[in-house]
Amino acid sequence: MSDESLWRGIVLVTGTDTGVGKTWVACGLARALVRSGLRIGVRKPAESGCPVVEGEPFAADAHALREAAGSVEPIEDVCAVRLLEPLAPGIAARRAGVRIDAAGLARDYRLRAAELDGLLVEGAGGLLVPLADGVSYADFAAALGARLLVVTGARLGAINHTLLTLEVARARGLDVAGVVVNHVLPESDLAIETLAESLRELIEVPVLASVPHGEDAASHLPLRRV
């Protein structure tokens, strides 16, 4: 697959866990792709844990994605469902009495992607987190026909979490574009320092980048396999 075609179509940014920096990496990737001349859209199907700002749930991740892509689309298009409770979207939606139409979102996203060079979709947590009743993000990725970009948080347990994520993707027949190691902690140790190297030896998909703590992911994400 060529450098450019890797990012064409729909890419779902998923994580090995919550708090691994999916939004940080997705925003960096959006900026890098826009700078390369590609027409990129962004989506966050549902965002939970939204604070109330001026009487409305404020989807901070979705706003960050929209800004990174230089998009002027309404936030309602970028993030269709904004939920207050900090729970998995499918659970927060059920508790709020909100129905998430995953099939309808997948249809809309495919139509939007056809108008662009690429559409970046950010998930929540990992692949098996429920997006809607009976629908995980792995199911949603399959419905989209999306490739996956897996964000691994550089911390203890990351190898196991990464291997489990890739095992789920393989079992579901999902194509993985690559893994990005994101250094979510300011401190480091031997396990963190050697994580990217260890993953390159253990996994079959490419490790596309290792993003140092606090640095803009855009400057570390090559638009090619490495």
C-alpha cells in the first residue's frame, strides 16, 4: 500500500485502553494529513463525560479534532451524540435514554468519506467498548469498512494490551494500518523506553511512530509505513 493510499477512505483511531491519547494522536494525524494536501474530515460518533457549557454538553475531543482538521462543519456533524456521564458511550446513552443509531452513523460516514480524501473517526477506549446497544467499536469499524490506527499508551502493561487489541482486530477481520506508541506519562523507565522496539519484534503490523510526552504528534507521524 502506498504512503498516500494508507490514509484514504476511513481510518478509525482506537486505543489499547482509555487515557492513551487517542485524541492527541488523531489531532496530530489530521494536521499532518491536511498539511500534506489531503482533504480530511473528522468524526467522533459519541463523546461521553461532556461538561455542560452554556447549557449544552461540550464535546472537547470533537472540538479539538475539528480544529486540527481546519474544519468548519457543525459540531453536531462531527459528534452526533454528546453525553454527560463519563461512561462507555453505549452505557451512558442507555442511562440517558438516548438511542445511538450506529447503522445510520456508519451510512452517513461512508457518504461523507466519498466526498473527501480521508475521514478520521475517533473511537472511545478500545475496540470492544460498546458504542450502542449490541454494537462495539469493532463492529462499527467493520460497518465502516475502516482501517484501524491503534494508539498504545506507553506504560506498564502496554504489550499485553496491544497484543489483545490486535488479536481482536484479527479475529474480526479488521485491517490495521499500524500502531502509534504515545508517551502519556512524563516519567519513563526501562519498560517504557523499550516499548516501541519490543512491539516491533512482537507484532506483524508496523509501529508507525513513537510520540514523546507532550510533543505534537503531527511532527512524529510519518505518512508512510516505517
